[in-house]
Amino acid sequence: MKWNRVLLKLSGEALAGPKKTGFDEDTVKEVARQVKLSADAGVEVGIVIGGGNFWRGRTSGTMDRTKADQIGMLATVMNCVYVSEIFRGAGMKTEILTPFVCGSMTKLFSKDLANKYFSQGKVVFFAGGTGHPYFSTDTGITLRAAEMEADVILLAKSVDGVYDSDPAVNPKAKKYDTISIEEVIEKKLAVVDLTASIMCMEHKIPMAVFDLGEPDSIANAMRGKINGTVITV
């Protein structure tokens, strides 16, 4: 498989490493090393990062959901600013786009601007989700993938693929090498949230799920070598 434009989703928790919160610099530097291999080879790379290493709006208890989600959006911006700087230290050029104004820290998203940055060989971070509450970063990356006409969404997680049940609970859980997005929706496998799954199905955007912690997992995935689960459309 040869992909020209890839959107990579990194979980905030995975970037936190063993600390489970904040940032683990060694982990992020390893991500940067792998992404640079593909960027140097001419692959256009867009990145979305979750905010779970700082905040999850849906688990905020009694707080107003809109405000909780807004905090989550800002958590994703912090993550992108940090990871972007690590990428720059590794020798890549980067830009951060958000759906709302963040002073001089980011630029306001537009498809034309993102395409301009891709054409300049820059890694583009799409921070801030969709800019609206009640939508996850899963939906955010699917929206950006559709807008940017990405070839694939790569989901780097703390699990090595899609299972028919939770492998942490069921030791006999079956892992899928390949599964269709229709099956994911029908079986409620929660690879990404339902809104994102339906968007992928409607816009025919394939996905792949793999373990971020596996050696060279991102570099391999960028080349189409998925040691996880491929989700077809």
C-alpha cells in the first residue's frame, strides 16, 4: 500500500507513557523519529491528538458538558503545541491549525491553508477537535480526513487492534486482522465513536488500528504494513 496523505491519531494517554498523565518526552521523541521517516519520504502527514492525558469531558462528573468539552478541546491544543515542538526539534517543519482563534499559538483552520502547508512538506497538527462540544477527537479526525481527502486514518492506540470484546476483560477475545466499517457499526465495537464510524462509512475513509508501543509501529503503518487491524470501507 502506498499512501500519499495520512491522518494519524495519537491518544493522549499513550503519549503520557507509564506516568499516565502529562507528557513522556522519550515516547514523543520516538513518535517524532518514526513520523520523520515518512515525512522525509514525501508522505503528507496530518496529526490529531486526544486530550485524555489531561482531561476527558465525558468523565467530568457534574460539570456542565459544554464547559467540560471546551476544557478538553484546550487539552488537545496543549498536546499539539508540545508535540509540534518535539517534532521541530527532530528536524521537521510543523503548523498547528485550530477551528477557533488561539492567539498567536495556532492558525485558524481552512482547507486551503492546510493544503498549502502540506505542499510545503510540513506536518500539520489539527488541534481543538471540531471546535464544538459533544464531538470527540474521533469525529474531529474523521471530519478533517474527509475535508483533506486523506487516503487513510491511522489510529495509534494502547491496544494492538480491534477485538470482538474487551481483551482486558475477556482473555478469549478475538482479534480481527481485517473488518469492514459496517461490521464495526453493527457489532458496536467502538473503535471510534458512532458518529465518526458513520462518517468513515459515508465518505469511504479506511482506518487502521495498531499499538503505539510496538517497535516502529507508526513507521510501518505509514508504509501500509499494519500489524493490527485494517478497517475497510
